[in-house]
Amino acid sequence: MKTGRYFLLALFVIIVDQTSKLLVHYNMYLHQEINVIGDWFRLHYLLNPGMAFGFKWNTEFGKLALTVFRIVAMFAIGYYLWRMAKRDVHPGFLWCMGLILGGAVGNVIDSTFYGVLLNNHLPGSPTPWFHGQVIDMLFFPLFEFVWPDWVPFVGGDYFLFFSPVFNIADSAIFIGVVIILIMQKKFFGDRRSKDEGAKPDALADDGAATQESDAGISEPAPTDSSRSGQE
């Protein structure tokens, strides 16, 4: 159960992520926007054919390569989490890895199956399998305004400060990575100090053993020839 709780967190992230995506898909139309908390937090339905936060991989086989990479990364993260949970690793690090694993699996489900289940694969895709588009919906515009007319070139234009549309899976990955970066000294410093503290103890034990072995060496008994020479 000690190891399983981190995978339960990943499962929780997957359930919340997939539930939110399906609710958006079946209750909103593409590019529809709903204000949740004023203008600060909105739901904006987008289909993302690329990576997290709307980034794309623009090559002929980019989508297939990206999906395969996600699948490999998903299994690698899961195996790494299992291995680390078996060792004396800080629980905070393992909780973060659980978040990252849940987010990775959530986006893998979209890329692998949504092209078939939701028919949202890219037009012209050789197969709907592995070509599904990830559903994004979380939108936090930081600020927006209209440039004054007296500003050269952009006067009167509408400006929205860059804020990518993302999903629960992206959020889980981002939060997990940021916490690890911020808390890495706490997560790994204790283990490093334990390892460094164990080395002097080991050296002391070796030194004590050497002294004991030296003390156990006795002078050789004189032989008959040495006795006769002394006489």
C-alpha cells in the first residue's frame, strides 16, 4: 500500500482529467468560451494536435512520433516511480511523480484513442488511431486591453497577454515538475547527507578493524639457531 498510494494519486488525476475533457466535449462546441470566474478564469474548448500548452510538432509524421514518445514516456515514468517508491526516497518527490504520471497517461489516452472514440483526429491522418487531438479547456487570461489610438502601428488594436489553453493533465505535469525543482534540496538533500554520513562511519569501522588485526600480530618465537647464536 505504501507504493500503491502514489499510483492511486495518478489514477485520481486520470479520472478527473478524462471526466473534464468528456464533459467539455459533450457540452460545448469547438472554440466556445464560458466565463467561470469573471473574465479571469474561462473554459475555452480547443483541440490541440501537438504537445502540452498548445505547442506543435510540425512534421509529416510528427503526431504519430509524439504519441509514441508519450506512450514510451508514460511507461518509463511509471517504472521509475515504482523503483523509487521501493527505495528510501522522500515521499514528497514520489507524490510529485504520481502527479506527473497521471498527467502523462491522461494525454496519452487522448492521443491514442480520441481519434477513434471522439472522431477528432487531424484531417488527412492515415489512421484515427494514435492521431487523436488532446482536448484543452482551461484558460486564464492575465490581462487584455485595447491599445490607445496614439500608439504607432498598433493603436486601436485589441491585445491579450499570452496565456495558453491547457487541461488538467498539463496542470498535473507542470505542478509536479515545478515542485520538484523548487524542493529538490529537501527531496534529495536528506538522502545525500545520509550517504555522506555513512561513509565516515564505514571508514571508522575499517580503521578499527585494521587496528585490531595489527594488535593481534605477535612477535615470532625465537628459533634454536637464534638461541645458539645468543649463547
